[in-house]
Amino acid sequence: MTHTAHDTTVHINPTTWNAGFHYDQAQLRRAPEMLLTLAGQGPVDASGQLLHPGEVAPQLAAAFANVEELLAAGGMGLRDVLRMTVFTTDVDGTLAAYGAIVSRLAAAGATPPATLVGVTRLAIPGMTVEIEVTAGR
């Protein structure tokens, strides 16, 4: 079992297969003073219009950008993410495009525990990805 400390976070990874996806299997942290909970973020513009209907890769990037925007508005960043869940109607397509998320997490030095969930549909027809995040500091 691998335990590495970064700041006050203990990264718990009994195996290493998850490293390529840039997430930890578990993290032990002190309880945050502030907790930011994000509603699921989809690939929509400021008016709520779906971007890139049916296209997984650009939707994943757009949804993640919306997550980053809300984190910043809450005074937080990717290193403050405590938990991330990615919902998708196309698991294989999302895994193939997951590098967009990995590169942003790596640039921030963030490895939040994450889950990828396949679903039959999302709120807006043509939406293939939605990302839910909890952050704390």
C-alpha cells in the first residue's frame, strides 16, 4: 500500500493502475473549514445551451472548464477537490478523451478520488458528459 503525504493530504493507493488517470483511490485529509459542493456541470455555455451535441471529447473539456470556473468563483482550485464523479452516456468515448482531464489535474498537481459512471442519458438530449465535484479548504 502506497501512502504519500502532500501538504496535509495522505494519498492512499494500494495499487498503481489508477496513476495513469491521475486520481487517488483514497485520500485522508483534515476536515475542511469551507466546503464547496457543485451541481453536476455539463458542457453548456453561459446561457445554458448545450455545446458540441453528441461529441464526447469536446463536451468533456467544456464540462471540466465549467467545473474549474465554479471552483475559482468559490476561491478554490483543482487541488481543493475532495471528490469527483464523471457521468457519461459513452464510457469508452470518455475514457478515450480522459486525457483532457488528466492534463489539467496534472498541471494543478491534483489527484482527487474519482469515479466514472455510465448512464443511459443525461438531462439535455445530446449531452454525453456531466461532472460533479465536492471541494474543500
